[in-house]
Amino acid sequence: MSNTTRRYFVWLSLIILVTGSVYFRFKSNVVIAHEGEAAQALLAQNADQLAKSGLTRDGDARVNILVLGKGGGEHAGGNLTDTIQVLSIDIFNHQASMMSIPRDLEVKSGSGNTKINAVYSQSNGVKKDSGGTVMKGLVADITDLTIHYFVVIDFDGFSQLIDTLGGVTVDVQNPIKDDQYPKEDGSNETELFTLAAGPQRLNGATALKFVRSRHSAGAEGSDFARSARQQQVVAALKEKAMSAGVLANPIKLVRIFETLGRHIKTDLTPTDLKLLATRMKDIDTGKDIQTAVLSNSDQGLLVESNKFSGYSLVPRLGFSKYQAVHQLMHSIATDPLVKQEQAGIRILTAAADSALGKSTGELLQSYGYRVVAVETTTTKINKTALIDYRKDKFPFTLNYLRQRFHADIDSQKPTRDDVDLDLTLAP
């Protein structure tokens, strides 16, 4: 759900920026102070213009946005962010990636362990408008990405946006029959929601139920199926928003942004919005977006737990151990500078640390690095270091690895044609 609204909202911002009073009313309602790092990729015309000194980790050459959806208003649990998605955009290669994080993920917070969907509200209760910044830091730890911006939209805003656009069409993969769907009147009562399989034209109210339902019989009865439906709606709403009829209708544009202004919060600045809108327009939602959903399926990276606050989900590797999530996130959101340079990397460890070399090689490969060899050496390794055999030909790769492994860099003459850099790992 939220990723859909996020993509649409950013692109149309380019148009609303020139509408004067409408824009300033929109800005005052929506934009809050930005805390943290801005995305340097927005300011560069190409990858070569990015200053290596300003990029602190793999993924910084992308634009990474945390998108949160909450009930708002009179909805039960209205301040809980039950939709949590990371949108990562490679503006140089016109590609994007999305990862859905389940609301029941157990995390560490300032007040102790809690489910991740409660952190935004709890943080705002401690300090006004701090929830977005706190969530950005938390999701950065989960994904191993710098999260540059956040966007929050509530259910009413989503539903009204769909109606303003005249509805959306989606291909419902499986029939939905949910007899526990919460009523929208703020009560604790439920109602039956059904939707047949196949192409369906949805108005705002039905689209909201489509992306919120999680108790259906059959294949659609889980949070993870719901996350997949939210991602499915991305393409439908983006295509509708990009249609000539919408863009050529100033009355509809004003109405859309007045709707968004009442239901969205973000720390994207006006400049960021304009730049991002221009850089996203060439992304094809049909083929240029990769998606992933964190789940507790047989092949998933999460498992159920009752250790902390009743039913929750934790990483399969253990509470707060997100290494596998890092690898999945970076496998679908490779840093474009790593992809561009493709330096040949050899990893060296002492014989007793061969397992460390193997795991590091697997990690770097999942991040998009080109690992050409993992070997052991009889030479004693006292500290982790990088050896550059190509005289700064691969500056971004060197910078990322130096900061990731806290390694010194030395330059030497090449000894192998296929090895551009050596990463020697101390135990």
C-alpha cells in the first residue's frame, strides 16, 4: 500500500512545485525537519560525480526511503505502522527495489523490546515528530542500508487518493474471503470481505481492504501475502497516476495534493522531491523493480517467537541477528558504484580462519562485489588490510571495503591478472 502511494506522491511533486500557493500549503502540512544523511545520489548527474569521501557504506549511491502506513483517525491501533517497506532507488540505472518488513518483527527500542510497528508511535510520544528518524535508524540496522528519508501515510489518505484517481485495476491472484476484517468505524467489530480472483477494478475502500486483509482462507491469509499485495498495487497506482488524463487535469492534481497534505508526513525536502521526481520517471514498474518479503516460510529468514511480547517474529539466526536480511536486501539493491567498478577481489585468511574467509566471500558476493578467490596464506595476519594493485582504479570499492572492515590500504605491484584487490582478514 504505502509504496504505491510513495512512488506516485514523489513523481507528481515535480508538477505541484510550480503551482505556488497549493505547494506551500502542501509543504506546511507535510514536510517536517530532516535529520540524518541526505542522498548524495540526488545531486550527482552520474556516478562519477559522487565524492567517495561522502559515501559511508555500500548502498549510499542509491536513494533509500522508508515507507510507513498507519491507520490514523478512528482506526483501531491507528498509530501503529502496520505497513513497513523499504524503497531503494538506483537513479543511474533506472531501477528500484522494495523489501517488506512484517509488523510483528521483534526489535530493540528505547523502552525495551517491542514489535516494530509500535516504534513510530512510541518515539513520537517521547519527542514530537521523532518517530520517522528513530525508525530510519532502526531499519538501517535491519537492512544494512543508510535510510535517507521516510514517508508516512494513513489509511484514509490512501483510500481517498485511489478515489481521486478514479480507482485502480489489479489482477487478484487468489480469491479472498476474510471474515475477520476490522470495520472502519473504530469499533472492535469485524465484517466479511470477499474478492474474486482475476482482474478487478477497485475503488478506494475496496483497495484499502485488499491491501489490509490478512485473515483470508487459503493462500492470502497472512501478513506476508498482504505485503505481496501491497507491492502488487504499486504498479497499478503508478500507471494510473502517470496517465495523461491525470497529469493534464490541474483540478485533479490540486485535489490529490490537498488529500495528501492531510494524510502524509515526510522529511523529503522540496529540493529532494523535485530531484527525485525527475530521476524516477524512467523507472518501468513492470520490469525495473525487484521485490522481497521477509517471512517465516520454510525458506524465509524469520521464525516465530513467544519469548518477548507474545507472538512475534525474529531472525532465523537469532534475535537482532540480521546478517541474512542484509544479504537479501543488498542482493536486490546493489550499489551502482560496486556494479560499475567490478574489481576482482581476493580474500585471504590464515588457515585456521578459513570459515571467516568463506563467509566474508559469500557476503561480498551477495552485495554485488566480484570475488575471484578465497584463499588461505601461511603469512601471519596481524590486522585486516586492503592491498590495491591497480593504483586507485577502483576508488569506490576501496572506500566501501575500507570502512566496512576498518582496514588500512596499501598499494603494491600486481601479482595476478585477475586480482585487483586483496582483502586480508585478521581473526
